[in-house]
Amino acid sequence: MWLGSTLKIPELQSLRQKLICYQAGQYQPTAEDQLALGQQSLLPEEEDRINFQLIAQADSASLELKGLLCPFRLHDAYAIDLTLFSPTPITLGQLNQLNPQGLLLPPHIQASLGQTLLFYAEVDALEKDDRSIADACLAQLLQNQVMPEFLAEGKLLGSSIFEYGSLVRDPAQQYHILVWLNHNQLAPEVDEVSERLLYLLNSRHKILYAYDQSRWCDRQAKQLYSDLELNIVQRFNQIARSPDHLQQFQTLLRNQLPQTAFQYAQYLRDLSDHETTINTNLQNYRQQLAKLARLPGCDLTFLQDFLDLAENKYLKQIQVNQSYLTPGQALFQQLTETIRGLAELEQTESDRCLERTVQVLGVGLATGTIVGAGYSYTEKPFKPPFSTNTIHPFVAYLLWSFTAAFIAGVIAYWLTQLNLLVWWSNLRNRGQDEKTFEE
């Protein structure tokens, strides 16, 4: 891991070699199939955590820090519990060493689902202004960077806990920090609190990630819908009047419309998936919150506030987006069927015109073949033009033949316009078929 390499922690550098889902440096997820549902360690059975030490330097004074790392698979996501702590009391000015080089902040970690920093401190019982202490501790941990916004406060096992966060939409860049100050002896329920918080925060980050992805899907789908109205719907009449409208319609049917409609349907499907993800994790979040709330000395109203936000804003926003975008899918289908019907109608009419032309030419040519019957007139000798008042019999026969062919073609053309010739041809073919059948 880059964090272990930067901080020179061998245990972190060789983390992949210790995970059961990596074999010979290659990711092998099938090794996790043996794990049961729920929280499961990705370390071998004989290990439940990786312990390490970190020597930090600050103003020529060294502070020995210890750490532990616990990689988990929580249902369908991966989570890491990374903890740094000092076994000896430290001063306020030394707190920045718990965030060496500022590498534990979101801009560096960039966890895809997001991260939460939990700072736990046992402070002097005489110090009662917990909010000021929390602000000062946070300023040191962030190493004088821009402070995230204070969100809320509550009680956890009888001690004050404060929530800070940023309004950045991208989960990988979003700050979420809890500062838990304890004036009393560490409660025995702290291990249960750690486990419940891990589950709850995992659900929280999955909700935020799903909502962020739903907003992206909504923007992409609306862009496709806008392009459809701008490039096709509004230009429909213009395309229909153009000389090459049949070709343009066929191009739309082969290329643009199917691909766009498929992408649009995918975004709608993804919106539905994100809604399901939020609903599922809301249920998990609610369960863990209820278990935490039953512990002594807990006032976790601020955690309930996020639950209300997800239900009343995130879910409803996705539902509004779906109600707006769903009619667009019907528009894609209707437009496709309309263009396909027009294209098929144009093609049928074009084929019918070609059939009539062939029939007209066939009648004319058939009539013109009688020219061959006048071959016998060529035996009479030809005389120079204008040397006699009579026309040579062969020339006269040709003129009458062409005239007859022309008249027959004109008559055939008008008959096809009245569909009489087509009717006669079909009737004749039917009669031939019946005769053949009788024979």
C-alpha cells in the first residue's frame, strides 16, 4: 500500500500478501466464498488484526505511536479499520502526529465509498467546555487546514461526541469526522460501540454513494432526453419533407435511436438499483442505530437526523427523477415505431411503383415483339427515299408496331393506376395455379 510505503510501515506495505483474497499478488475473490454473510475479516483465521508501530517526528521530539489495521468485507463492500493511538499521554500540540503528513484525510485516501475519521480522547475531568476542546483537537488533526462545518453533537456512553462534515458531493472527497471526548473511565461497552459504528457508518457511506451515483444517472438521462427532443422530435417534420427522408429515417433506426434508447433504459435501471441500495442500507442503518441507542448514556439524535435526511430527501429525489424520466422511455418507443412505420410505408410504395413500371414495360415490349413477324416484308427491294409515293411495307409495319406498343404501354400505365392490371395479373396467376393443381 502507498500509505505504508510513504510512512515506512512494513506491515502496511505487505498488506496484500496477508489478505485471503490475494494469491501470488493476484486478486482471487473466490477465496472469500467461504466467508459467511456480515462482517468478516479478510485476514487468515489465526489473525484478527495487523499491529504496527509508527515513529513520528515533531520539533525534534519523537512520539511513539502504535497502530492496528483490520480489513473487513461488510456484505458486498470492503472496509478498513485503521487506528493510530499513543500508549502514553500526549499534549494538544502533538495531536497532528496522529495524522502524519495529513495522509489520513480524504484527498489522499480517496476511498470510493468515503471515509469517517473518529477521534477518541480521554481528557481531564476538570475540562468541561467540550465543544472548545473538540474544535481545538480537530484543528490540530487537520494541521490548520480549512475546518469542516460543525454539524451536531450528542452523547455516547455518557460522553460528548461531536460531528463535523463538509458539503462536498463526491463521497471520495467528503469530510466526515467524529470527535468523542471521555471524562470518565472507559466503559466496558466500547467494543460493542466500535462494532455497531462500523456497520452503521458503512451503511451511511453506501447511502451517500448511491445517491451521488443516482444524481449522475439523472443528469445523463436528462441529457439524452434533451438531445432526443432537439435532434429528432423537433426536426421530425423537416426530415419528413426532405428528398432523402427515407434514408435519414433508416439511419435513425439503424444507428442513433436504438443506441440512445438502450442507454436511456440503462440509466433508468441504474436509478432503480440505487433506490434499492438506499432502501436496503436505510434498514441496516436503522437496526444498528437502535442497538446503539439501547446502550447506557446515549443520545444519538444526530445519527437519526441523517436517517431522516436519507428518507425524506434522497429517496424522494430519486423517485421524482424516475417519475420525470419514465415517460421519456415511452417516447423513445413511440418515435421508433412511428419512424419504422413510415420507412416501411415508403419502401412498400417504392416497390409498388417499380412493379408497375416493370408491368408497363412488359406490356409494351410484348406488343413490340410483333415486329419480328414483319421480317418477311424485307424481301421486297428498298427504293431511295422520296422516289415513290408509297411506303415500303417493312417501314410501315415498324411504324404501326411502335405505335401499337406505345398505345399499349399508355393503356397499361393507366390500368395500373386503377390497379386493374395488377388485379388481372393476380387473377390470371391464380387461375394458372388452380389449373396446375387440377392437373
